[in-house]
Amino acid sequence: MNDAAPQQPDRDHIVPAKLAHYVIRAKRFEEMLAWYRKVFHMQTSFEAPVIAFLTYDDEHHRIAFLNTAHMPAPDPDNMTTGIDHVAFTYASLSDQLLTWERLKADGIEPFWCINHGMTTSMYYHDPDGNEVELQSDNFPTMAQCKAWFSSEEFAANPIGVAYDPAVLLQRLRKGDPVSELVKLGAAPVPPEKQYQFTKLPPPPAA
């Protein structure tokens, strides 16, 4: 993370720094977690009845699983197995916001902008309807990003807070430090304009 505002960036040639993770909808949730832990020696960053995050290296998560065991048979809007989305990480919030600006000029806009706490993320649909996440990390080190999964804030809200990318970019260009822009609530979105991130109902209470 860099607090400096962009200095005459070449907006049209910014590319992701890495392919970060993908998310799986898992009907056999516990079996899936056990399989990936065994095959890849994955460690758990966070686990709850509805979602789990696993990693095999310094990245805060490489694969996440959504528990769909309680869901009925799949329908076009609510599949119970398969890839939910794939995520790409940008080197900085500036790179991500400038990419958002470039894509918006071409009529490509995210359907959901959410600060997850450890990342500032934007979700897009490609022409076939696949979900693609563009993200940047919110902390200077990966250790700090991983620590977010153990925080009380994440336990209380593992999804995050919606934000307005136009407001963030405006603040960035004004010189506001990135350390402030990556905080939850830095560019609030009215409740009536917030995207419902999933149609998946929560698992039944134990």
C-alpha cells in the first residue's frame, strides 16, 4: 500500500500484479475443506459455518468456500457447486481505481464495490456472466492482511462495507492518504443503493 497520490500514471497500461484467489460454491463443504487441506497442505485463515478461507503460502487466502449444503437443487441464479468468482490483485489502490476509471469510460462497470477489510474489491461480470474480482490489499504487509481474519471486526462482519469508487478516486487525487481511503466507510454508499451480494440464504441454525 502506498500513500502517495498517482503522479501522471499511464492509466491505459495498468495490469494486475497477480492472480490472487478463487471462490468455490461447495455443497459438500466439510469434505471440500478436508480435501484441499490434504492435497495442498492448506492452512485455515478463517472458518465459519457459511464460509471458509484457506491458503498455502503468504497470501491471505488462495481459495475460499461458500457452504451451499443447505441449498435446494441449483437454478440459473443460484448454483450450489462450481466457481463463484476469480480474483486479480492490483499493486496499489491507485492502480485499481485508475483501471476502474478506464473501464468505466468503455462502458464496463462493476456490479459491486466492497471493502472486505483486508482488500478493497470490485466485482464485474464478463460477457458470459462469470464473476471477476479486481482487488488491492488494504495493509502494507501480507501479514497484516492475514491478521484481519483473526480480528473482532472480521468476525463481526466477514463481508465488509460498500464504497463508491468515484469518491475514492476523487479523494485520492485530492491527496488524501491511502491509509485513510482503505478504511471501512471511507466512501459510503446509501443503503438503498447497495448491492445484495448473494442470494444464498444462511445455513439453518445449529
